[in-house]
Amino acid sequence: MKDMEKEISNAASVDALVPIEGIKELIFTVRGVQVMLDRDLARLYQVQTKVLNQAVKRNINRFPERFMFQLTEGEMNELVTICDRLKPLKHSSTPATVFTEQGVTQLSAVLRSDVAVEMSIRINDAFHAMRHFLVANAGIFQRLDNVERGLLEYKHETDSKFDAILDRMEALEPPMLPEQLFATGCVWDAYSYVCDLVRSAARRIVLIDNFVDDRTLRILDKRAEGVEATVYTRFTEQIELDFAKHNEQCAPIAKVQLPLHVHDRFLIIDSQVYLLGASVKDMGKGLCAIAPVEFSPEMVLGSLNGQK
């Protein structure tokens, strides 16, 4: 007790005390009442936080809950979010204690120093100034709250209207036709369309195309896992090498030597056959089309295998 009183009595002079404006920045509203943290009060009273709390414990009967209470973890986290200097609270293992205006008045009695007396007067003045400010500007705060609520409602209404516009645009947008005509130079459109067809396969893909290169293989790699892919084409030394390198690193694509005298190109996606107006690697470079046909895959493959 003597050591504690000695530390308090050795506190700095009253001349070094924080002004009222600085004190107002240390007042927070918690549980609907204005409070100050024990560590802030200790700094103002020019003592260590543990000394302040020890003095309170020795006189705990003077500090009912309406004068002093401990913050919950949620309350400490909320204070951290609104004030950067309070970030240490987030990692504190000990709950912070806060004092109401009545609690601050009691502190001056238990700390027993000139600094504590003078500081309590200034803190009480700061509490009074804060109350006056809140009362005087209550109307403004209410209007600001109404504006904020209005903005949130407007944002919600705007988002809903925007979503409705997008839905309407999507409904009015012409659907993608199974047959597509690509003008000269529409390489990307043609490429994207073929890729979408490949991705739509659930079981198998069969490409019948005289001229295939590594770009064709990359397109077929866009198929889903477990979908088989077979290419009927004319083999050259380069395409043999492309297939070998591809199948070493990617899901294998089967290759079959294309018989002679096959003019058209076909793409089989599961049970649907598409007639291609150009080789896959050249789609979109010149005017071409992709169109579904009524032939069954078995009819096309049977005719193909029956050639000499």
C-alpha cells in the first residue's frame, strides 16, 4: 500500500495534464453509456494501469457496476474496429475495465493525489461537454441515420432493378442456334463455338477431319473428364509426333487413319452429328458453317469404315 501511495504521490505536476479536448477523444459509448478505459485513465492520472486497478480493488465497495464494468470480447473487438490505437485490446488476455462518469469521480477519492483531483475535474467537464454535444446535435445524427438507411434501401432497390434489367436482356437475347454461320475473319467466334460443343459432350467425341494439328488437340482437351475422344485423320510425320507428345502429358486422344476419298468433315458429340464447313483448325478464317445433321453417328462411322 505504501509503495502504491508513493508512486501516486510522485506523479507529474498538474501543469502537464491533458486538456479537455484531448480527453473527449478518449470517451466511448458502450452499453448505452459513456465510458473510459482503465488504461486511458491511468495515463491521464499519470500512474500505471495496474496501480489504478489495485486501488479500485482495495475499494471495490465504492465501484458498483454502474460505476465500473469489464468489457466482453465482442465489445473489445468493436472498439478495436473503430479506433486503431486500441488494437492491443484484440490480443489482450485480460478483459479491459471501463469507468462511467460516476466511476471517474470515485477514482479521484481512492488515488489520493492532486493530479487525480484535478484530472477528475477535467474528465467530468469532458463528459459534460460530450453530453451537451450529443444533445445539441441529436437532430443531425437522426437525419444522418435516416440518410444512411435511405441509401441502403436505395441500393437494394437499385440492385433489384439492375438484376431485373439483366434478366430481361437475357430473355430477349436470341438463343444460340444449333447451326452457326461464321463470316470470314470470325476465328474467335468459331473457336468458341466449337469449344462449347466439346465441353457439352457427356460420353464421347469423334472428329473426322482430313487436316488436324496441335491446335485441334488442344480444343479436344477442353472435354470433361471421362469423355473419350477419337480423331479420324490423315497422318503425317508431324501429326504423329503431335499425338505422341500430347498423349504423354494429357488425357489420351485415340487416332485412326482416315480412308481415302473422304471430303466432308464431321464432329460427333455423343449421339449428335455436326457437319463442319471447314477443318477445325481453320474454322472462321473463311466463310463457313457448322450445322447438325440427321445422320446417326453409326451411319457416318459405318460408311467411313466401309471405305477401301
